[in-house]
Amino acid sequence: MRVFFLRLARTPFLRIFTGFHDETPLSLATKLVNTFIENLKPKNPDLLLASSVLPDPEIPNLAREIVLRSTLPKTIPGIFVSNYCISSLVSTSMAFDLIKAASFNSILLVGVEVMSNPKLFLSQDASKKLVRVKRAKTWFEKIQGFLSLRIRDFKLIAPSPKEPSTNLSMGESCELMNQVHKISRSDQDEFALASHTKATRAIEAGYLKDQIIEIDGIKEDNIPRKDSSLEKLRKLPTIFAKDGSLTAGNSSSLTDGASVGLLVSESELKNYQTEPECEILGYTYSSVDLSDGLLMAPVVAIHNLLHQHKLTPEDIDVFELHEAFACQVLINLRVLMTGWSKYSVNPTKIPIEKVNIWGGSLAFGHPFAATGLRLLKNASDILKATKGRLGIVASCAAGGGGAAILIKNPNSN
């Protein structure tokens, strides 16, 4: 059973507080799904998988709520998936397996993040005190409970950017990685500039027009910078460590956006008068010990995926790698090239000219759960535009995790 992405698309990706700040993940995803589905008749999907990373306790199953509030038939099941920055790659692999097993013929995937509008909550201590008040059986007990509350208990908390096992942000962890691998600030800034340059050239050439679905009059990404320069990047202060090298310029931006894709079986493909975007050939997950670097798992995932399919980097035409930080990508590429005996990674040199040919997350931004599907769309489009055959999409994730997916241009042999 072969499995294809019939179509992939996304909203514009916007820097926080610049257009989607009044949306919620549910409202933005619903708008995207409604427009996306209009163009994919005659058949509705059998299942919807939705991903988001920033939690909303009031909507524990975002997928089902999208079904109920969209124009989709209300009988479609919805399943919620959340796994940090690889969330929509995980939902893709789940859908791939379900279709291969003939459990479903078509599965709609959605990844969404509205970082401008996170759900705020109280601390665990404050929550416990308020629960005691609610459960109190007498007025005296209720008054005692209220008196135990302090002003600090009413401080609202946003979802933390810190990784729970280390209590460090991704950027702080990347700075620790770089104490070992020593990627220079200059190399990081040059990589970031290249990402913006490649992205703006792709936009100007019209390569990304097919990717973006207009939402409420918003038609374009607003993060890629045509006016970026090394001079400007070198003037930026570091943001995660005083003596570090990561800046706002060589780190991905806080971003609002959503992505969507329809995965179908080969038999289902015949019901549409549309050429598929790409074929999914396989995937792998990986994890590393946190002491080896929080963002290092793509090294293992990429190596293992190549090994599983008996491929070399020369067989791959496009590597679409998530750019959480320029430093992280450059470390991953260096360790792949030298090998990593602890994880049985043989030296695997990936030519830099095959990496993120139309720019990456440094230029487009990173709405956590939406990024994986954007990577898949970019890789698919590049393969078609360049008449390439195979592509690998890979991303790191909090918890020392990573994922990689192998895709094929449906127009190639």
C-alpha cells in the first residue's frame, strides 16, 4: 500500500502580535481547514489528526473540536497529537501507518500554534488552595482557605518555554551544546543570513505561492528579511547567555501559524483529479541522552533513516532540516560528517547546497506544531521544481528527541 500527500498548504507564518494575535489555535486551524477542504472535493477525510504544543486545558482534544466547528461532517473522528517541535511529523507517521494498515484511506493532518495568545493558568500551589476552598464543607473552612491565599498565588503563568527535564530553554541548551562543539558566532550569522536570502529569493521567484492559503486578507509571511545583512546580524546582542553566541538573528522567531495536509492511499488517489505532492516512503524517531545535547537527535534519525533504506546522502536531492537555531543545524551537520560512535552513526557528509534550498525556520519562523508540515511542503515543492527524486525532512524536539521522514517525488522513477 503506497501512501501520498495529496496536498499540503499553510497559513502565512507571522511574527507574534502582527496579525493572528486575536486568533486561538482552534479558530486559526478551523479557518485553514475550511478553505483547504473546499478545494479538495469530492470526498471528505476519514480521520483528522491535529497537533499543537502550547496546551489549552479547556480543549483537550483540539482535533475533534476542529471537526465540530468546521464544515467537515461531524461524524469524522478527531485525534490530538502533541510531541514538541516534531508534532506534525509524528502525526504524519501515525497517518502513514494507519493507511498502510488499511485502517483508513484518507487522513487530514493539522498543526497549529498561536504563540501570541497562550492560555494562561495559575501555579500548582494556587490551584491546590482554590480546590480546597471549593471542596470546603463549611463557611469557616472556606474563609480559612481564602485566607491562605497570597498575592503571588494570583500571578498568571504562561506555558513555559523551558524543557521540563532540564529546566532550560531550547536556546540555553543549545548554548551548552556549543560549549562542546564551538560553532563560531560568525558561522551562525552567515548561516542565518543564507536562510533569509534563500527564502526571499524563493518568494520573489513565486515558488511559495502555492503553499499559502489567505486568512482574513493576510496573504504573505512577514518574517523573511530581504534587508538582512551580516553587519546587522553581528550587532545583535546574545539572548540566552551573556558570553554565548545565539541571538535573535540566528535563532528562529516566535511565530503564529498553521499547516495542513491530506494523506491518502494509492487507491484513494484515483478519486481526485490532482497530482499528489509527494509519496511517503518511511520514517524514524530517535532520542539521545540529554547530557549529549538536547537538540542532537536528528543526527541519529537521519543516519538511521538512510541506513534503513540503504541510501547515502548522494541519493538524496533535498534535505529539509528544521532550523531551531543556526548553531543547532551546524552542530548536527558537523557531527554527522565526523560520525558519532556512541550512537553507531557512521560519518555521513551532507552537502550544504542540498540543505534548506529555499530557506528554513530562521527565515520563515517556527510555530511549533505547524513546522513539520511546512518542512514536508517545502521539500516536496523543491523536488518537483528541480526534478529531484528523494528528500529527507528532519527536526529536533525537546526531551532530546528527533524525527526524520523520507519522501519521493511522484513524478520520478
